Amino acid sequence: MKFWDAENTMVGWRFGLIVPVLITLLFFDFAMPIGILLAGLAVVFLFFLGLNYFSTQWVQRSFDQLEVRIFFIALLVRIVFLGYLYLLTFWFDPDSFPFEINAADSWVYHNVTLELIDAPVSEWLEIVENRMKSRSDFGYPIYQGTLYSLFGPYTLIVRFFNSVLGSLTVVMLGRIVNISWGSAHAKMTAIIAMLFPTLIWYCGIQLKETLMVFVVVSAFYVIWKARSQGKWNVWLIALGFLMCFALFFFRTFLAALVFISILLLFIPFKENRISSMFLIPLMLGLYLFYSLAVSSDIFKDVNNQIEDSNDFFSRNLENEKSLLGDVKFDQVALAPIIVAGAAITPFPSYLDTEARQLSIFSRFQNDLVRNMMYFFMYVGLYFTFKNRFREYIGIIFFLIAYLGVITSAANSFQARFHMPIIPFVVIFIGVGVVEFKSKSNRSWLIYLTFIFLAQLAWTYFKLDIRGINA
């Protein structure tokens, strides 16, 4: 049975192509470069075309039969797209080339990595301790240093491996869903993940997000796989906790949330009692994690993160103010907007109001597609709560808790901070598309009308805080 049809594709095309053009025309004095607009519209067009094409072509085949093909198509898409991102930077921000537009962290990682490859491996930890802000920034330079040491200091190598990791992530998402929902849901999830613009975008830039997402999804996947085998595999469980521990070297609070979420996955969902088969590997995994955390003084980082969270919301908004320059907004008035909008944001930016916006509106298609497809995520969450809640409690907790953390830090409007939960958003989108049995698209159209009004209001708001009369 086909779950994404031509009617859905036409709705996606009409909204995804008309809304950006309409808002651009309404505020034409601040229109983005036409090349960037057309490229973004092409991504939206191809995303919905791909959903329709692959869901049609693969309707008679199982997910298990398609795994290898899904991996290589995902890899090809990501390799082609990283070429586009090279050209995008070269044309519009040559000072940042060969990194992404308005590159900052990428240059830091690159320069630190160059120091690493000129030093013995035994000195790498000392170098990153001196050069990086905190332990949560250690992981990526060491990973990149390994690639530079093996293949040379070439950005293309790092991005190629990002593409490989991103493609493996697509397959793991399909496997998670295949275990719990079945082949139809797994195929749809994998197709969406294979083509999802946000996941593709970060494979083409030299930041830690793609590697970090791969580690997060791997940690969930190995525990999910161990649980599905009917008997707990100690080695898989140890690997899951080891990956969770590795996340402390990428983002401290993320590692803590993944750790709690993984523990929730150990709750039996097919019986009401906890057996020794469940307890013994769990205790071994906890012991491994605790030993690694104590030996590396991780608990100190967690404590520092908690202490630093005081007034984080207010401090982040003030920092954003200073970065934007002469802008005016009331924190008290803005706070409810950030909290209320966290579940559907970030909204795309279509306007070129200052130089800093170039890196934001150049990826408007990522946020636009995500806004549109969130409807199916909520449908998927509804059916998961209804039919698979105990099985998915760890993932649901992670999704809600992580969103709560970035909202409390006033980071929910920044796309980069959403990356760790995007794969799980895609899972629920895939489930929602398959489970959505309505004979018409009326409810999706109502949702899209709300999204259009929200994007229009957001555009007015961004102009207003800059003192621009629209």
C-alpha cells in the first residue's frame, strides 16, 4: 500500500513554492539573492518529488530488501549536496571558503586539528584542553584529527565521512522502526530521513552535529536491537553505554539526557515484571558507565553545567541582542513566544536584512520542510502514545526533555540546537505518514495555513525589532 501520494506531493509543492515567493515579494526590498531562493525552492521540490517517487517504486519491497539501496542513495544525495554547499560559500562568502557561510566554529576546529596532526598522539588531549572551551568540545577535533592524520588536512575528506555517517544514521532509523512498527513504517521513515534537508545540510559542513547525531542514534539503536533479541546482549548494552559516555565530549547535557533515556528503554514493554535477564546486563552497563565517568571526572562537568544554567534564558537573549546589534525586544514579552513556538520552530528566514542573515536564509528550505512535515510528527506521536508508548518511552522522554532544555536556554529558534532530536522527529513523521488515514488533506491544509500565518508574523517580528517599517 502506498502512503504518500500525488495529492500530498501537490500540497507540498504548492505551499513550499508559493509561500517563500509570496513573503519575498511582500518584502521585496530585503529579498535574498535570487540564486539562493531558486536553489532552496529546488530542494523543496525535489524533497516532495522524492517522497512520491520512492514510496511508489518501493511499495512492493520490504525494508530489509532495500537497506543497502537506501544507504547508497542517501550517500549519493549527500555527496551531491556537499558540492552545492562548496559552491554556495565560494559564490556568496568567499572569505569563509572552504567552510560554510559565516564560518566560525569550523575554522576553530580546523586550526586546532592542524595543531593535533603536527603533534604526537600522546599530546592531543593536552592540546584540546588548552584550545577548547570545555570538555564537551574535545570530541570533534580528535575525530577530525584522526581523519586528517590518515588522509591529509582536506575538508572534502571530513565531509565525505560525514556523508557516510549520515547515511548509516538513515539505515539505523529504519531498523529501529522496522523492529517496532514493521516494514511499511520503516520504509517511509528511511525515505524521509534519506531526503530530509536538515539532515543532508549538516553532512555538508564541517561541524560536530552529524557525528554527534550518529552517536546518539547508535546508542539508541544498539539498546533497541539488544532488547528486540528476546535475551539481553551484554556486549550491545555495553556498547550503548559507551556511546552515551562518548557524548560527554560533544555536549554535556545531551549525554545526560541520552543516559536517562537509555535507562527508560530497559523498562519491559511486553510483560509487567522485571526479570534477572533485564537486571544483570543493566547493572553491568551502569557499572561501566559509572567507572568511565568517575575516572574522567565527568560529574564535575555535569555539576558545572547545572550551575551555569542559572539565568541562562536571560543571558542567551542578551547575547543574541549584542550579536544582532541595534535591535529592540522585551524579554518578558518574547519569553512566551519562544516557549509556545518551541514545538514547531525554527521558522525559516526569507529576508536579507543584514550580513549575519546570509547563513540563515541560505538554508530556509530546511526549516520550511521541517515546519510543513511537523504535522505528521504530531500524528505519529499520537499513534505512538496510543499503541507503542511503553516501547517508545525512552525516545519520547528524550524528545520532550531535550526540547525543554533548549527552550529554557532560549535556543529553540536556532536550527543547529535541534539537530540531536531531528532523527527522532523523522521517526514520528514516518509513523504519522503511514498511520494518517484521512481521506482528504483538509487537516494538513488547516495546519499549513497556521504555519503560513506564523511565518508571516515571524517575518514582521524580525523586521520590527530591527526598527524596519514593513
